[in-house]
Amino acid sequence: DQQVKQNSPSLSVQEGRISILNCDYTNSMFDYFLWYKKYPAEGPTFLISISSIKDKNEDGRFTVFLNKSAKHLSLHIVPSQPGDSAVYFCAASEGGGGADGLTFGKGTHLIIQP
Amino acid sequence: ETGVTQTPRHLVMGMTNKKSLKCEQHLGHNAMYWYKQSAKKPLELMFVYSLEERVENNSVPSRFSPECPNSSHLFLHLHTLQPEDSALYLCASSQGGQGVNSPLHFGNGTRLTVT
């Protein structure tokens, strides 16, 4: 039973436009959410996070939105650039994160077209 | 350059072999993790070590045996694996502890193939 779901295995977006990646979760105890980016042959790298006490966090071109009532979060990338082409993983943890580890979604492969 | 280094990058082993995966972190973190990534599946948490003590096992088969000699090093000892154990094994570290929102920092993984 997947607790973190990314229902779109892939997404294609034109360069310069907005990319929106979605993630749903089922565990209401999750209180810390993260997005990771992964290039082929590399490990995932941390991109941006949000605590459940907030509904938005922004870092440059990347913004994460959290809707706790819908148990939904999204990652917005604007404007999209060719280097953003990668697999994006949504992850969540409960109890404030820390040493408990993270629960990951299956990932969405984002393709930025020139 | 990643602060978490994993060796080897690729490993091919037979089902009767014994091998070990190594992970080293240079970030001063106090928690280390092993994750498994199989094709078309989410990353699965295998083991967590916090302050060099194992805190989670997640029902991993005994053919996988972790070792954490100090806060900077983590090993995964492998023996009598099955072909379905072929996957990407990722090591990660974080500044752990309850109430601490600390992202995981991953190594580049070991691509394991069991023949």
C-alpha cells in the first residue's frame, strides 16, 4: 500500500513554460515533505522541502505547495530549463523527520523540450 | 561532488558469493541509511542507523547484513542473494533526531546485478 503516490510517470513541458509535478499522500501523520531530483547514474539530490505548518515554500525557480486537507503537494518550476530534465521524487516523513527515514513516491520523469 | 561516497559503483555477483557495499559520509551527520531502488518501484528504506545504533530494520531478509562501525561509515554485507535482489542500492545520511527537519543526502549508489 503506497503512502506516497506520484500518478504521472512522465511529464513533457516546453522550455520556458511552467512545470507542475504532483504528489498525493495517505498518511495524515506525515508532517515534513521533500522533493528530490535524480539524474541518470547519480543519487537523488535534495531540491526543496516544506513543513506541515506552512502551505508554500519558494526557492528561486522552485515552489512547493502543500494542501493538507487534500493530502496533496505540488512542485512548480518556472521557467523550465533543459537542465531540469530529470526524475523528480516526492518524499514524506512523520515525527519531524530526522532519523526516521523518508517514504518516497515512484517518481515523475520530467522532460523539458527545447 | 557528493558528500556521500559509495563503492563500488557497479557490482555483479553470483548467488553464492559474499560481497560488501561501502558508504562514507563527509558531512558530519549522525544518521545513515540504506535504501533500495528497484525498477518501477519507489525507493525502499532498508536500514537506519542513528548514532551508530540500528533503529529500523523494515523486515529486510537476513541475506542483507548492515554494519555501522562509526558515524561516517556504513556497510551492507551481502550473501546468498537472489536475482530479484538486483537493484540500485543507495546510501544516505542526515543530521538525525526527532523534531529535526533534515533532508537526506544521497550517494550515487551501487548498481547490483545478481546472476
